[in-house]
Amino acid sequence: MSAMFRSFSVFNYRVWFIGALVSNVGAWMQATALSWVVLTELTDNDAGAMGVTMALQFAPPLLLVGVTGWVADRFDRRRLLVVTQSVLLLLGAAIGVLILLGVMTLPLMYTFALALGVVAAFDNPARQAFVSDLVARENASNAVALNAASFNGARMIGPAVAGIVIVAVGTGWVFLVNAVTFMAMIIALGLIRTDELIPRAKASGAARLADGFRYVAGRPDLVVAFAMVFLLGAFGMNFPIFASTMALEFGQEADGYGLLSSILAIGSLAGALLAARRDRAQIRFVIMGAGLFAVAALVSAFMPTYWLYAATLMFTGFAVVTTLTTANGYVQTTTDPALRGRVLALYMAILMGGTPIGAPIVGWVAAEFGPRVAILLGAAAALVAFGIGLGWLLVSGRLHRHRSRRFALALDETRPITVVAPEEFSDEVAATTPIRMPGDATRPVSGPRDAA
């Protein structure tokens, strides 16, 4: 099996991938319908209301980060996912029924958006960390990238199908279809062979909520990656606002909006598959992706026609998935396994938790000054993220060390060479290097070996 799909050699991962793909198609259908119903049925093209809806969905992961990460580390992740997926199924079905009955209101939709956010706050870190339970560590980065490919493959299908269904029979049916697709994930979780799951690392001391925060604070590379992800999540990744308002500006209906989301996913899928080919996740690709995102968003803001704008979205999708998939894989493969759930919860909280800050601002900008100005705001945030990453890369000396290592290896390609820079070891903690947290026993941690 090719290197790109090496994780498929594991039965549990194959089952998980299929279930996730079907479920993701439904999730993208629901996301598209939710934005459209708020924008066109519950309000009179009010992008600000859409921003509030997004904020309510993404605020809980930030507010509950300590609890959700601890839960992901403390309890059986497979059973936890069965519970969260079942609740999300019920919420989607309830929204669909209320819309079909004609009794859905904007305040009620806000309530559902908050409920979806609370459940997702527990679902996301458990789902991300569960990937590491399915495959060995050397395949974790590949599995994360293939997950992103599944997510964005579904993104190519879901929004376009949702747009067609909305035009044909109405938005309520989209939510009901999504509810049915959750069954695929629940069935997949039931088929997973529990005896073949990778044994989970256990902390030697009591698992405390603050351990994840302290661990990240002691890792400058993670702090930089999290800062970049926050800026992109808060201001650059408000695609429902960007695509829906631009679709209206170009005179398109729901199917035109759904098509934009699917075209964005073409580039996203390409970025995910390219990430899957890499042997390891490296932070320099996170930085490069942020720079490309800034350029792609800047160009898209000035496109004069619908189809030219749609074409630029492929580059935007490629850039954002390259950034986020690599960042996720980097966090998974360089974090102490005993703390992985809490660190991933913090990562997801920063990625999704930036939306409650950025989405209302972006929505207001789109409503007051037009969608093009809102897109430029996202481009500016990505440029700042790129500057933070590049600045850290230069100041930390990692860019210089990476070039020196490549030069040293090029001197003699006839025999294997191991290049170890003494100053590099301080940044790349060996697996046997102990760290001590206040009041806790010494535990070995895996340092960022996959640095730039």
C-alpha cells in the first residue's frame, strides 16, 4: 500500500474512515443549511446574525477546554464518541422537524447552536485523540491527514447536495438527512475491534486539568502554532459568512452558495492528500500554509465574477488545510501521550474558540462594508499569523539549523549520517527527558522531534 494510504492497512482505521466520511457528508450538509436558513429565512440577509450563530457554536470548546480535555484523557473515548454522536443526531433531527413545522425562530436557533457547540466541545478532542488509539505513533501523522482528506472530501459533496436539497424540498430535510448519517459513525464505533486499539499512556500522577496548560506553556513551538491557528480560526476561516454573502453579491441562490463550499473543498482535499504523503508533520509547513492563505484570500477579495472567485477558493482551501492538518499532526505526534487529550482539547478550543471573537466582527464588517472587506480582514489576520511563525523560526534558529542539517547530509550521500546540534537538543526534548510538574511524579515526555 502506498505511503499516502498506509494507515488503511489497519482494520480499525478503515472502519473509522468510512464511518467518518459518511457522517462528515451529513455534517457539511447541516452546516450549509444552518448558515443559509439564518441568513435568508430567519433574517433578512443579516450576516451579523450568522456571526452570532457561529459564535454560539464555537464558544463552548473554548469555555470548557479544561473539562473536555480531561474527559478525553480520563474516559473510554470510543464510548464517549457513541454518546456525543447520538446526541448530535437527536439535535439535528429536532432542528429539521421544527423547520418543517414552521415554528423555528432565530432565538430558538441560537439555543440549538449553543447546544451543538456544547456537545461538539466534548466530541472534538475525543475524536482527534481517538485517531492515535487506532494507529501506531509512526502512522499518526498520516492518519490525521487522511482524516482531513475524509473531512474535505465530504466537504466537496455535502454543501453542493445541501444546496440542491434546499432548492428542491427545503432546508428542514437537510437536517433530517444529517441525522441519519450519524448512524454511520455510531455503527463504525461498534465494529471497531477494541482488543486491537493502541494501549493508552497513563499519567503516573493524578491527571489534573491544568497539566495540559503547563505542558503547552513549556513548549514555545506549540505556543507559536496555537497563536497562528487562533488568528486563522478567528478571522480567516469564517467561510460560511464569506461564501454566503459573496454568493448573494453575485446574485446566486442556495445552490450557488453550496457550490462555492464544494469548490473550496477541492483545494482542501488536495492539501490533505499532500500532507498524507509526508512522513511527518513539520511546523514550517504550518507557517508556509498561513502565508499562502493570506495571498489567496487577498486575491479572492478582488475577483469580479462568481466563477473567478470560485477558482481562487481552491487555493484558499489548499492553504488552510495544509496549515491545520499539519498543525494537528504536529501536536499529536510531539505531545506526551498521557497529556494528548488535554493538549488537543486546548488546540481545538483555540482553533474553534477564536470564532466567537472573530465571527461577529467579520459578520458585522460584511454587513456594514461588504463581504470583500471582510475577506480582506481574514487575509490580514493570516498575514499576521505568517509573520509570527516566520519571526519565531528566525529567532529560534530552527531555520538555520534545518538548512545546516540538509547541507551536512548532502556532503556525503554514500553513508548514513546523524547530525545532532547541541543547541537543537534544548528545543527537541528526547523521549527519555523527564519533566516534573508541581506536585506530580516525574514522567517521560515525547518532545517535538518533527520540528521544522
